[in-house]
Amino acid sequence: TNRVGITVSKKLGKAHIRNRARRRLREVYRLNEDMFAPGWDIVVVARSRAVDAPFAALEKGYLDLAKRAGILCAEAEA
């Protein structure tokens, strides 16, 4: 299985804003978990744009980065 760690800096805002960003990033992974190749340790560092980004844009960026990193399954990339 994969392990996912999400880190959000205090620079992004107060605790409730950081927690919301963390929850949204965790949900992106949960909804697309079957697309990821198993056996990876994934670390996500949230940036300031992740706080205000629409969920669809957040999901697209997350999956684009995963594809560039080569951690998506071959079936998911097709």
C-alpha cells in the first residue's frame, strides 16, 4: 500500500484554513487511490494556491504531478 503525508505551512493561514487544505488534499488522494501504483511513500507539500483552488483544479494538479513523478499505474495513464 501507499503511505501519504501532507504538510501545510503556518504561512498559509490559521489552523482551520490549514486543516481544510489538508482535508481536501487527502480527499483527492482517497478518490483516486486506485490510480496510484502500490508501494510508494508520497509527501505532499501544500502551497498557497491550494487554499483557494477549486477542487477540480486541485485534483487535476495532484494527478498531473503524480503522472510526472511516474507513480500512476499504467492503466490509469491511458
